[in-house]
Amino acid sequence: MIKTPLFLLFALSVFCSVPCAWAQAEGDTTATEALPPPEPQQETECPPEEEEPAAADSDNITAFHGYVSEGVSALSDKIDSFFGDPRSYEELSGTYMLVRGLTVYEKGGKLGFDGKIQLRLDLPNLKEKAHLVIASDDEETIDETSIPVSNTPTGALGQKDVTTSVQYVVQSTKRWDVRLQPGIKLSLDPEPFVRMRFRYLNPITPKWLSRTTLTPGWYDNRGWETRLLFDFERGTGDNSLFRTSTEGIWLRDDPREVLTTQAFLFTHPLGDRVQMAYQTGVTFEFDPKAQPTQYFTNIRYRRDIHKGWVFLELKPQLVFPRDDDFEANPSFTFTLDFFFGDRYCTTNCY
């Protein structure tokens, strides 16, 4: 049973402008006769003509700025789509399905399996404003390096709950994307939830782009939760991308503890069908001071093995967890992804 009413926490109101107007009063004939000779008036008409080239230069700079920034944004979206990153399919329109299987080889010869299925359907007659999302439930954590694995491939999917939700697009522009998503996790103890997602894209300079994503939500079993993600991205030429990401999670049950990850990522292509990614970072908590919980570094080799909808990924990784006195914990992950949906491949695949 829902213990707290579902309601919306956040409202955004951005855009303010100050209108400007100029008015010129006209005097009567007797007033104009008292004015100085016309020569000074002719001199005051010259400056506006000299300002026109400067205004044109400003427009050219603005257009160039927008062109470069959109280029970095498009490159970032394409790379995220190639790697199957949640950043890409959170804002993807159209109907698609993702099927993912992972095999993890850990220290000591331990072999584990994990899987994910996500289906997204456009709801008819709503002009792509609402989508039905059905997915195997993953407990979202700040730790990207830890994968909850099972002893068998079937057990990896069998132990997952199913989440059903409706995602409604409140606003979607180049800079802003706002979405409301109420839903329920189907299990022996069903958990209703509602969350919103605000994404703001800001070109800082012609070469740097920032992306801020705020996701507040209410969950029946654990109350309020807020996620905040800052991405700073830069295209480095030849379809390469550098990104620094800072992500934090605030939980209502423990407001003094904020879980945070700082990561650095560099990606570059190897031909038309292969992308390489190199990532390193640290996960830490504030309780109340910042304390590192682990360091990590990994390399990802991802290949499009069939027409932009079947991808193979190899990921060797080193994790240095605090629980093991920051000793190296190596692992190797093999991932196979299947994407179904024409729009996904036509707009995002290489």
C-alpha cells in the first residue's frame, strides 16, 4: 500500500526577458525652429552605420558557437548510443527493445552472469509525448563497477523484478528535456514510484559542453531520493571525446550521507565499427567528511558485429575497494547487446 501520496516536488520556471523599446517624440513646428542647425543632427546619424559590421561579426560568432556546440553534443549522443549508455535511450523517441547479457570473470576464478531487458513503446495518438517502459528492474547504485551477478544465465534474469512505467515528455528542446515517469515495480511486495528527470545542455565555450541531469523521485519502500549528474564534454578531433562526470545520490533515510562518484572518460574510434573507451575514477561518501570507498580503472572494447543492432563488448577492469584495504581486485566482463528499433539505428548507430 502507498504510504505517502504521490505528488510532484519540483517545478521549473526558466526564461525571463526584459523588453526594450525606444520612442522618439516629435515636436511642433515652433519647437524645431528653436533647435540648433541641422549639421549636428547629421553627425549623430553616422554611428549606427558603423555598428552594423560589429553586429554582423557578433552574429557570426554566435552561429559558429552554436555549430561547434551542436557538433560536440551530436558526437556525445552517438558515442553514448554506440556504448548503450542510459544517457542515450533515456531521451530516445520511438519504439525499441534492448536485450543485454553479461558474463563476469572475477578474482579467484569466480564466474557470474547478469542480464537486462528493456522495452519502450510509443503510446498511440499522443504524438510521441508518452511512452510505456517495461524493464527488468536494476537496483540503481552509484557504483558503476559492481555488477550483481548470478551463478547461471537464467538465474540472472529470474531473480530480477519487472518495472512498468509511463514516461511523459513535458518539454523537449535542444537545451531542456523534462520528463515525468510514474510507475510500479512488480514483485511480491509491489513498490509504486514517481520520478522526474530534468536535463539541461549548456555550451560553455566553442569546445566545451556541459550537461546537467537532475532526477528527484519518491519510492514507496524507501521514500525520497535525488540524483544529480554533471557531465563536462569536449570533442578532441577525429570523433574522439573527453568527458568528466560527477554524480551524487542523496537519500532521505540518511540525509547526512551523500554517495558520489568522480570519473574521467576518453573515447576514440578504431575504424567504422569499433570504439575504445578508457575510464578511471573514484567513489566516495560524505559522512560527514569525504571518504573514498574505492578507486577503479577500466578499458572497454566495443564492436558493432551486425548492422548496427548487435554489439560485443570486452571490459577488463581493476577495482581497489576500501573493504579490501584498497588491494587490486581484477575482473573481466563480456557483454552482448541486441537493439531492436529502426529509429535507434538510423539516428544513432555508426
